[in-house]
Amino acid sequence: MADSFHPWPVVRVVSVMFSAAVLCVGIFIYRDTFRDLAIPAIAAVALVSLISCLLAFVRSRFETVSLDDKTISHTTGILTTKKVIVPYDKVTEAKYSQGILHRIMGVGSLRVDSAGGDGIAISMDGVRTPDLERIIGAINERLHGPEGR
């Protein structure tokens, strides 16, 4: 039985909206400099922000970490797909990290390293904290047994 996890796009959406708000305020403050371009510039920032937010939601649906009985797989891509499959016996380290914004939003970044790889085998940002704990717990259970030797 495979468990699948997707990133949560809220952190990306919040950062896009914050950046858009700062840009719009800057444009508004310097509207005399922009003259007739101030309103179109604010509209362009709003449109690009809306598209970026929609893409964050779409992209999150096309990124998955799946855990089955023998492997961990990470699938990414909208137009082209990339899939990384790591057997549990090749996992050298599984960890997650959270910055201050991640902790506030209840998400973190998953990193799974494998033996013989050149760098991080699986990396996914924006995973909800309870899902991160379930993923790390499932990997540890499969590596060390239910008692966590």
C-alpha cells in the first residue's frame, strides 16, 4: 500500500502576494514618476501575481512523494515528468527542516539522501508538518523495524 504526499502551496502563495503588495505600494508611492503607467503597472503586477498563485496550486498537484513497501519515489513535472526511485536500503539520511516562515505556516522541506548518489536524491519543499513526520517515521520504521533500533 503506497502513501502519497503533495506539497502545500500556501507558502509560495503568501510570498507571491507579499511581493506583489510591496511592488504595488512602491508603484503607488512613486506614481508621479510613473505618471500614466502607474495603474497599468499595478494591474500587471496583480495579473502576474494571480497567475503565479494559480501555477503554485497546479504545480503542487504535479509533485508527489510516494512511500510503498520497498521504495520511496519522487515524481515532478507538468509537461515532462521526472521520477526518482530510491530503495529503502539505499537511504542514508532522511530529514526535514523548517525556517521561521515554514513553522508559522506549518510546513517544511523534506530531504532524503541515498548511498552512491551525487547529492540529495529526493527534495520537496512545502510539505505539511504532520506529513513530514509521517514520512520520516515511515522511512525509519522500514529501515529499522517498528521498534526503531
